[in-house]
Amino acid sequence: MGIDMAMARRNFIRVIGGGIVLAAGTAVAVPRLDAMPAAAVEGWRGPRPQERDPRRRALAWAMLAPNPHNMQAWLVDLRQPDEIVLYVDRERLLPQTDPFSRQIVVGQGTFLELLVLALAADGYRAEIVLFPGGEFEAERIDARPVARVRLVRDSTIKVDPLFAQIPHRRSIKTEYAKQPVSAAHLAALAAAHRAVSDLTLDFATDPAALDALRAIAAGASEVEMMTPRTHKESIDRLRIGADEIATHRDGLVLTGPMIWALRHAGIFTRDKAMTPGTLAWKGGRDVIMTGYASAVAFGWIATPLNTRTAQIAAGRAYVRLNLKATELGVAMHPHSQALQEFAEMADMHRAIHKATGMPDGHTVQMFFRLGYAADPGPTPRRSPDSIVMA
């Protein structure tokens, strides 16, 4: 039998911020109920102090890169000394929402950029050869490597100031403050981007443009949620509660007292999150739409070609922008839905390219909102050892 939101709030279980559950008229203190497991986020402290291999030290930082659905689709071969060979972990793809693995390849770029920053901080220059076995086809990826990285000791190399921001970087999905992003912050982001990249970076802040982009972002989310196979792909990658998070240390996470209460009340289950009209489905939709509605600025990175090399470059540029935003105190959150390339998203895909003024043939690789918000804390990461090939 269905339970509407009002009834759930009045008569079932309520959770008050600090972890007080009210059930059947009894207040029970439950500090840190269903909290994020410490082991799932220990990677944000960086490499183990006893780690002496500079490659493994760099991998610990690279694991903190933003990536699609936090699936961490990376594998590395360390069998050759002073070398890291990067592969896509094809067991961690998103075939429904990312059928050509464009976003997955962008996520290889974010990983590579953090790897380069971390190696430089240890005194190594990274000599990168992209796609040493040939570039992937446009519509599929295969077992060939993404990149071969050779470490060269270099006493003249400087530590990039953005390296210090890696453990503080976030993709902040919460509601943003109404405060507009300052012109000085946007200018600083643009300048930092231009210093290292020739890819298109642009921002939208005027009300008419924001309204149009919010509508596209919201509409694209509706398409994804109303298409069963694409919505299921996200639901399957939900890690619900501390136990699941500790087990997987990846994916999209839901934890905390409210989630605990809804799960134990039977209000939130995967089946219900998949079913339009349920409290669980509406709650997920409301969180997404609240985020879009609070956007006070949007930004995007685009490439003139949609090659795999261009996708890598976009990922590298995006994560550097994210690090610079972290330094400035600006929140960022990528919105991937309108850029997805499954058939039902075609109208929204065209709309986002038109709204951002893309010339024919150019591709928006990253679309994101900017603003100001509190730090929600880090998301789970697996151990760097988990991506090292035997």
C-alpha cells in the first residue's frame, strides 16, 4: 500500500538533523546514524605514508578524479619500471546512458590530469603517449590502452598550485546559495583555463540564458528518469546505506539518518526508486530538480571534434577548472544528462548544443552548474591497489 509524503512525515518516521529518530512518539538519539564509512573515504588523505613507489603515490591522488557515476573505470599496468599504462575497465561502463563511452573517456582525461599533477609534486615529468595502440573507434572502446605514461625524474619541474586542491575537490550536488557567482571568480576560472587549454570554455549568467539552460537540464533529467533502461542503470549503481558503501566504495551514494529511516520504513527501496509516482521516485526527482533550480551560473567545455583525443583533453581541462574553482570557493556540479547520446535524448542533445551556441560539428563535452555551497564531504573511492592489473 502506498504512503504519501504527508502521511510519511506525520505518522511514520521522522529524522531530525543531528540524528534524532522519532518513532511511535519516542525520541532516540542516534549520533552519526548510517554515516559515511571512514574506510570508504580514506583515500582522500592521499597515499599511504609508507608508499615509496612514485607511481603508486600518484595513483592514490589520481583515484580522486571526477568520473561518470563514480564508477572509477580505470585499470593500470605497472609491470614495466618507471611506466604506467592506463586502460579502461570495461566492466565499469555505462552502456545505457553513455552508449559510446564518451563520458567514460572524458573520465580517463580527469584521471590523467591528476596523475600528471601528482607526479610533478613528487619531482617527475610525465611523458604521455595517448592511445599507443591506436585510438578507439567513435562508437565503441576496446582492450587497447588509453595512454602510456613514462616517468622522468626532473629537478626543474615545479609543483602546480592546483595540486594542493585535489583532496578538497568536490562535485557538489546540493542546492546552491542564491548569491550570483562573482565576475572576479568567473574571470579567474576563464584565465586559468586559457593558460593551459585552447578548448572552448564559456559561462551563462544572464537570467534568460539561465532559464533556458535550466529547462533543458530539467527536461533531460526527466527523459533519463522516464526511460526505464537508463533510469535503471543509475539505480543499479546506487549504494544505499553505510554497509553497501563500505562494500563497493564506488557509485552513487545515499546515506545518513533520513535514508536509514526511509529504508527501514520500507519507503525507499530500489524497486520504488524505479517506479514513477512513488515517494522514493519523487524524492530522487525533487533532489535533482532543486539542484537545477538553484543554479546561478552554468558553464561548458566544448571541442571542435569529438575524437577520443579531444574527449581526453576535455576531461583534463574540466578537472583543472574544478580544482581552480575549489581554490576560489566556487562549487561545481557536472550535469551529464543533456549530453548523453542514447536515442531518446536526441532532442535534448540538440537543444543543449543550440542553447550554448555550438557551431555545426562541435561537441559540448562537459556541462556544469556553478555557485556557492557548503562542502558535503568526500565521496567513496576504492583502494588504488584495486585498479592495478596483475
